Amino acid sequence: MEDGKMVEPQKVDAPVRPDIDLAKLPNATIGDIYVENPRMTARQVRVNYGDKTAIEDVSLDIGGSEVISFIGPSGCGKSTFLRCLNRMNDTIKTCKVSGDIRLNGGDIYAPDVDVVPLRARVGMVFQKPNPFPKSIFDNVAYGPKIHGLADNTGHLKQIVQEALERAGLWSEVHNRLDDPGTGLSGGQQQRLCIARAIAVSPEIILMDEPCSALDPIATARIEQLIHELSSEYSIVIVTHSLQQAARVSKRTAYFHLGRLVEVGLTDKLFMKPQHEMTNNYITGRFG
Amino acid sequence: MIDTPKGLVSPTTATERVAASMAKRKKSERNFQLLGRSAIAVALTFLVVLFFSIFSKGLPGFFQYYVEIEVEIDREKLDPTGDLSLQSLYDGDARGVIRSALYAAVDAEGRKNKRAAGKLISAGAEQRLRELVYDDPSLMDTTQTLRFALDDDVDSFLRGFIKRETPEKDRRISDKMVEYIDRLQSDGKIVYAFSDYLIFGSASRNPEMAGIYGAFIGSILTLSVCLVLAFPIGVATAIYLEEIAPKNRITEIIEININNLAAVPSVVFGILGLAVFIGIFGMPRSIPLIGGVVLALMTLPTIIISSRAAIRAVPPSVREAALGVGASQVQTIFHHVIPLAMPGMLTGTIIGMAQALGETAPLLMIGMVAFIVDVPGGVTDPGTVLPVQIFMWADFAERMFVQKTSAAIIVLLAFLITMNAAAIIVRKKLERRW
Amino acid sequence: MSDLHIVSQFQRELDAIKAKIIKMGGLVEASIVGASASLYNRDAELAEQVRAADAAIDVLEQQINDEAARVIALRSPNAEDLRLLLTVIKVSGNLERIADYSKNIAKRTRVLLELRSIEGSPAALRRMAREVELMLGDALNAYVQQDQALALAVIERDEAVDQIYNTLFREFLTFMMEDPRNITACMHLHFIAKNIERMGDHVTSIAEQVVFYASGEKPTDERTKADITSSDATLSGMNPTRSIGAE
């Protein structure tokens, strides 16, 4: 393993050959798209950047208290689909999202929906840790403050403490809450970002390759944290590391060229994938 | 013919060739460094010469010659009505009081001699006496040793610019005056001291009384107006263009125009101010308000462009983090983007201000070249600014103005350096790591 | 295989393991053939060769295990690669046991050569060994080609082997009862027959691994075990309550 980064031993950028691959895509997603009592549902989602289609006809359920991982080669649309779930794609001007995405039954793309409270209910953790250039306390307190979640200052302090505890960071920072958030190590910063997301009491936490900038120990701590958090939150994690998806998630969804090829229980999918393309991807073969 | 190899060379060949090329590369490297160093040396030389010439000419401008004489502060003469009112003081004969003291100091007898003696002292001496007595009436009916400025010709003579050897008919100072000057000097009554006139005096045709105070206040007022207008508008425009405006043709056109405005000669803004504010709106000329508006128009493009660059430099990850936690666009801008962009915005603003401080042409167009004696009390009082004052003084013939002009330039430079230092301090304080 | 691993070193490692298992299979087949021939032809030298050749087979099993473990540790294989490596460990174990039985046959053959010969049984044993040898060949082909159908067919053929064993069991009992001087030889021959029957079971186990490798599922049907000698007390044809010799 190289220092500082977890190296996927078998995975090299698979050259995507759209002409060959398109022919092999299944007509419909293979596997269990639906779950009972889903928290979020997506039906026939399509995303275009200008005239380029990034995601085509993706339907998927996200269940409560589950960890589901999105895997697939670069450019397959997994991050794009992730960002549809909390409407972060709104910030990109050329992006058009169509289809039906619901959170607890409510359409999140309805014209009267305000994205601000949506993003409090569907939190996000990014690839490179991006704490605010403020103190550790202010980082975590910012969300509750702007959403008016705390009754008073004391309550706010409690929220911050609990969020940091759940993120496994409290013991390391409780005596230096006024230090700048950017002064922490990479792994700590990412946990701070997770605490920041937790502080606004979301139902779902979206994670876009949260460990790709971290060393193996920090990665392991975050994976442990994901496991602990999964009892309360639904977690959707996009990852380039097959082994991470295998370790961390209960369900795995394989994307390719903008389509959802296969979804299934992680242990089944990694032992016996049903579609040839899934098999080729997870064993590291040319498609 | 040497066979040129195709494609990558072997490491051994590469090592050889790299070593062989080193001599030539090192030589061009050395030449470049030499060029750079000599350029720096030339620049430093020029800098030294510049500062030397400014300071050598300017420092003496901070000083002028005074005479200290015993004055009988005669109440009756100074304050005829006895109520110490300004009117009374002006009606009184302060000049006479001073003249008597002067005649006594040089033993002047006869009208001609007395006239010569009278020419020694500055015309502003009597005002000085009036102010003195007005501020401190207890001085009445006492005899005090007071210090008065000498006339600018005497000052020039004492500095050596008017030469003793020149024949009297070509000299601005008569022989009798020279005799009196020598007398006063041998009595130790002539003093070379820090010129309070320079700093606290206002515009005057008499060089010994001329000062920059009025222009200084005028500059401050004008710059204040400029800052109050340009900073908020410039920053808000930058925020709008960067964060909120949709990327379409109209926005593009606005951007192009702003960039072009930055290159427009400043005189044009003066003409604009003249035509619009003074011509159409009929506002008075030469007031800091108009000057400030004109300078604001001129500085806006600078502030907008540098603010936009500062906003663009804020990494998108900060924005994404804020949006991801549920901040609205406005909250993202004001809580996250602006604090991080602030150092850059402030730096751009202060650079713009420093530029505005030194602007002369547009202010000339709106008439701030007028001869204003009084210190402007507010933005609607007529005034002038430092660079214009310097410009005017450079025109005047009297020798003493040369020194004062250079001294004023030093003051202006000090102002500029202070502003830039403030920029650096502010930027350092506000810099945050992200 | 039309699809190759992007990391060619990984591909080579897997191919090397497959080559080793094929080689091992070949050696084991040769061992069976040799043991059977040495018994039928009463060839002591051949028997000794078979016994000596077992060492190389043990070495191959160890090598295959080591390399499989290494690839699992370093390459984090998934899906079919993982199934290949898991099954290859078991298959090599099965092959090693088959070879051990073969060696045992060869050793007993040497002893038998000093005893009186028994009519008939060597032929039957030769037939049995031949069947097992063919089954093994097919099972290994099925493994390499991931041929589930072939593997299932192999599993079915084990029944025939078991039947031959049942027949031989009764035969030896008869011989031993006829003439007690036959007992020693018949005991050895019986052990040889049992070894061959066990070989058949191991080949069946290999075939089961093939199904898992190809499909990711274990074969659901229970193997029909036709060997009834361990469960049927009446196999000798004699009433167990009657005393011996009271015919």
C-alpha cells in the first residue's frame, strides 16, 4: 500500500468503451430495486447536462437505516445521481433533472419545495473534507443556528456536543472547540464534516467518496462510524473502492454509462453477480 | 551524417546529453540572473535618487525662519472696544503693535527705514497676534517674546537663494533690510524652526503662510465620500455579477463595459462630473462631494474587478459545504464567501483609494483648482485636494514655494504609504486558512 | 476466456494456478492407471514407481494451497475469481487424497504379490479403477471449462462405482468363507476396493466444487450413495443370527 492513500490493488481506470458497453447494458435494472418502507424513492430519473445525458432511467429505493453503496467506473453517473437526492445539482446551471424523486412520499422537485430544509433532512459529506474556516464549535453550530434548531445557547452547546460525540470526535476536541476546524488532521476534518451534517438531524446522509483522501486508519474509523450511524440514519455512499463497498454496505448498486445495471445485497453481489458487466467490473476485467 | 535516434533515448545516453547541455543552460541561467540583478540595481538607484531629491528639496520645506521679538501687548491698540470680540480685534491695530516691537528690535528710525523693517515680517503676523490674544486674554497689557514668521523674501535670503552679492536693484531685498537681518541674526533673534504654517496653514498667496491643512482636510473629505460610495456599490456589484447574475449576453456586456471603464482616462470622469453634476444638476463646483462622486466612478471598476477576483478565488468546496448543510444562497454568500473574499476586496479597495488620493486631472475638471482659503468644514464646502494643491504651488513663482511643494509631496507620499501599510495590516488580520 | 483481467499479472497468477491443478490432475490420473496396472499385471516395479511418484503430488498440493492463499491475500478477489480460489484449494485436497489411496493400492499390491492370487477380482478392480479414472478426467475438464452439466453427470456415475464395490464386497466375503487361506489376500483386496470406492467419492466432491465454481450455488440434490455395505447387515447373504459354518 502506498503511504497516505489506500490503493485498490486490482482496480485501474477501466477504459469505458461506450460502443461495446452500450450493447451489453441490460434493458432493465437487475436485482431488488424496491424495499419495504423506503425513505427515498427514485423513479425513471434522467439527468442531462446540456445535451449530454448523464443518467438515464434510474429507479431505486433507499430504505431506512440501511447503508447502500453506489459503485461503477468513472463517469458512470453515480455521483450525479447522488447529488440529485439533495438537489445539489441545482447549483449547476446546465443540469436538468427529470423523473420522480420522493422523500417520505413528498416529491422533492415539486415547484414549491424549498431546497434549504430539504438539505437539512438529506445531509451531505464530500470527497475532500471541507470544514468551514471557522472554529470547530462554529462549524457544527452553523447548521442548527441558521435552521433555528436550538432553543437557547445552552441547547446549542448540547447539540454540538452530541453531534461531535456521534461522529466520534468529541473526545479529541472537547477541550479545544475554539480552534480552527481546518487545523485538524484529514480524518478528523472528515469526521467534523460528518458531525456538521448530523447536527441538523437529517434522515439520510449522502457521502461522496468520503474516504478517498484519507489514510487507511482514518478510513477504518470512518467505516466504523458509518456502521454505528446506520442504526439511526440511512446512508448512501459513493465509492471507488470495491472493498469499501463490500465492507460497509448492506446493498450495493452498480452504475454504468448512466444506467443502473444491478442492485443487490452486497454479499450476494460480490460472490455471484447476476449480470456480466457487474462481474467484469468487480473482478477487474475488460468489459 | 550522424544518425539521429528515433524515439526515447536510453538512460545512459540521456545522462550524457543532459550533462553536456548543462554548461549552456547554466550560462543562460546566469545571464538571466545577471539581467535581473542589474535591473534591480538600476531600479534601486533610481529609487535612491528619487527619494534623495525629494527629501533634500522637501525637508527644508518643513522648516521656515521666524523672528522672536519683544512685543508690548497694548490692550487699547489691539482691542479698542474693550470687549475682546473678533470685530474689535479686527478694528484694532495689531499690525501697529507688531511694527512697534519690530522697530524697537532693530532701532529703525525714519520712515524709509521703518518701511524696510516692516517688510521683514510676514503679512500673517498680525492675524497670529489676534488669535493669540483672543485665545488667551490674560496676555493683554503684558510684554511677551513672540515668534512671528518672516516674509518669504527674507526666508529665501536666509536660505541663500537671494544672494547678498546681487546688486540691490536686482534684489528683492534692499540693503537696509539686509542690514536689519544681520542685526537680528547677530542678536540671536532669528530662529529656524518647524513650520506650523505648512501643516496648519491653508492656501495663501504668501508662501510663508501657505499650508496644506485645507487641502489635507479636503482630500480626507473627498476620499471619504469616494469610499462611502465606491466600496458598497463595488462590492455589491461584484457579488451580484459573480454569484447571482445569470450567465447570459446582458451580463457579458456589463462585464466587458466594466473592464473597459478601468482603462478610461480619469479626465473623462471629470468631464462627466462637470457635465452632469455641475451642468445639469447645477451643484456647486469644487466641493468634496462632487469630487468624491467623480473619484468613486473612477475607482469602481478597480474595486469591482478585484472583488470579483477575490470572490472567484473562494474555493467552491466552501460553497458546497454551506449549501450542503442547508444554507440559502444569500446565507452562503454573506456567511462564507464574503468573509473569505474580504481580504482581497479590501486590498483592491485600498489600492483604488490610494490611486484616487493621487488623482488630479478629474478634480481639476470639476474646478477643485480654485483658490480656497478656508478649510472645508463639510462635504459641501468648497475645498481642494493635496495633489491639486501641489499642482498649484508648483506654478507659483516664489522661491519658497519650491520647498513647500516638495514638502507637500512628502506629506502626500507619507499618506500613500500609510494607506498601503493599512492595506497590508488589514489583509493580514483577515486572512484565514481554508 | 474472452475477458482478461486488466492487471495482467493477476491474470497470469490465476492461469498458473489452473495449470498446476491440471498438471496435478494428470499426475493423479497416471497414478491411478499405474496402480491398477501394477495390480492386474502383478508388476512390482510399477507399483514401486507409483508409490514414489506420490511425493510430487503432495508437493503440488502444497504449492496450490500456498499460491491460492497468496492471491486471496494480495488481490482481494471477488465473484468468480474468489470462487475459483476457494474451490481450487478443496479440489487439490481431493486430488491429494485420491493419490494417497492410489499409493496405498500400490503398497498393498506389493504385499499381494507374495500371497496366493484370487481369481476374478483383479478384473473387476481394474474396471472400477478405469471408471474412476475416466470420471476424474471428466471432472477436471468440467472444472477448467466450468461445465456444470458434465460435472453433474460425473456425480451420477459414482453410483456405478459403488455398485461394483458392493458386488466385490459380497465376493470377498464368499471367498473368505470358502477358504480361510484366502482371508489375508481378500482383506488386502477389499481394502483396495474400498480405496477405489473412496476415490470415486472424492471425484464426486470435485464435481460438486465445479458446480459451485460455475454457478455460485452448491448442488442441491443429495448425492445418491449407493454404497450400502455400511448399512445393510444382510449383505453377506447369511442370517446374522446363525452361527458360522452351520450351513
